Amino acid sequence: MKYVGEAPPEELATGEHSTRNRVARSILDHGPSTVTELAGRLGLTPAAVRRHLDALAADAMVEPRDQRVHGSRGRGRPAKAFALTDCGRDAFDQSYDQLAADALRWIATAAGGGERGEAAVAAFARARIADQGAAYRAAVETAGTDGGRLTEALAAALTADGYAATARSAPNQQGEQLCQHHCPVAHVAAQFPQLCEAETEFFSQLLGTHVQRLATIAHGDGVCTTFIPGATAQPAAPPPQTTHHASESTAGRNPA
């Protein structure tokens, strides 16, 4: 649940969500803040601020911290200061997508552009999924050799990484469909399909069979769908490094 971020001025004076948004935004702008500081900045009562902080804390958006005291300390315990958690910061508009796209664009340019640039981005994409996929490999190896169980294990590992994945029987086909209902890098993958291609290659290597990417969120589809035919073999060991281009496959592209 994310209420933080910019809101039109006419919405700031009313509504629980917009007021909660103002509280979180004030902490973002001014750093860890006490109830008294927030109440003074926002023109709210301390009781109202506490109510919104309780709601934000329940959503893991803020957390209380001991306030640093400089100089002599007065009587009593120092007031708690509330700070945004990582989850709270992520709820605000961030430029991570643009940063990632800029970094990949720089890699392509530094490698010389053209085919060399595309190959450099593809190499990065393979290295990224190989590192990220250690948990996926462990889950699949634990599942054994049954095709359906392998797909389900991979889906569970992907879900733990935020991909909201499911496994199901492919309609009218001998095989399974791996469906990823969310893609954390969809906006970047739309510009750099090598990310999708490397992921599809990794799935194929991991499951020990050729897989086919049928749809991707990055290309405007509602779900990333990968067809996994038949029963898969024992998970393959990590393949040796090669120099072939991922773009030679249909990974990450819609069939046309």
C-alpha cells in the first residue's frame, strides 16, 4: 500500500490518505522527525500525527528511532524521531529505471556501439541473471527431476524475488507455462531486450530443455509467459561462457 508521493494541493487539506502522504513527505524532505516537529510543520495536532504515523508504521513505511541529543539532556526520555524505511523511500518516485537505462546505454557506447555495444549489454544481462539466479538454481535442484515440480519450484523462487510467478499446464500443449505477473525491470527491458533474452536463456539452461518466450510485459503484454515443453530433464550444470548472441533466439520477443 503506497500513499506517499506528490498530491494535488486541493487534496492535501482533506482525506486520510492525503494527510498521511503529507506526513511521509515531510519526513522525506526534513529527515527523521518527532511528532511535535511534524505537527508544527503540517499544522496538525500531535494526536493526528501519531495516528498517521501508526498507520505508516503498520505498513512498514516509517520506523521510530532514538533521537540524537546534542549538549546536555533534560529530564525524561528523549522523544522518538520517525524515519522512512527503505520501503517508504521506494514508495516515492525514484529514478532507478532511468539510472539503469543510462548505465546500459553507457555500456553499449563504451563498447563501441553497434553490434559490439549490443554484445556488451547482452554480456551484462547474462552476468546479472547468473548472479541473481543462484537461488533459482538451488530451488530447482531441490525439486528433483519432475518437470511440473521444477516449474513450480522456479515459480516460487521468482515470486520470492518479486515476480509474482505461477506455473500451470499449457492449454492444448504438452508442457507447462511459467507466468510472471510482475517484472521489476520492465521499463528498462523495453529498451534493452537483452535482459529478457538472458533470462529466457537462463531458464532453458536451468530446466535442461528448450523453452519459448511467448509474451513479455516489456513488450506490452499483461504477463511474461514462457512455455516449457514436456517433462524436463535433470537440471543442467552451469554452461561454459560462450560468445553467441542472445538475439539469435526468440527470447524476449512476441511471436509475429
